[in-house]
Amino acid sequence: MPWVDACAIDDIDEEDLIRFDHGDKTYAIYRSPDDEYFCTDGKCTHEDVHLENGLVMEYEIECPKHNATFDYRTGEAMRAPACVNLNTYAVKVEGDRVWIEV
């Protein structure tokens, strides 16, 4: 799997996310309260809604449409109406850049 340069570390505020599009796929890249970076699918598994405007709280992302929540570290669906987990992707930081394995 290739690594893709997704963003600068300062592009993402603590406890927030940014949307990253690559090819025909959308990803969400998160910065945790512990200053770690994570990556999941960028759309909710419930109704294919972009997560970019969702609320990030600690280690969860809340979908902006129906309030489903996911643990962005594992992709686990935490609250209905979502019952399918998000895919997660490996992340590495090199210098001031965030890379994801797509």
C-alpha cells in the first residue's frame, strides 16, 4: 500500500479533523487530545454523509446528520443509527507532515 502526503500537522487543530480526498475516496484525518493523528473513511457508514463538519469530542467523531458516533482510533460505531464500523488507515508523521497509507 502506498503512503500519501495528506497534510501538515498544523492543518488540524487538537480534537478536530480535516477532510482529505485522494483518487475517488474521501478520508478524515484527526488530531487527538494526546497530539496523535488518526485516519478513517471520510463518510458516515449510515447514510454516506461527509464527516468533515462533525463534532470531534475526545476520541469520537459525531456525524453531522443523524448524530451517530464512532471511535476514530478504531473506527468502531458507538451510537445508532450507525451500526457499521468505519475503515481505519495507518498514519505516520514525518517532520511536519501527516502521511496516510491508502
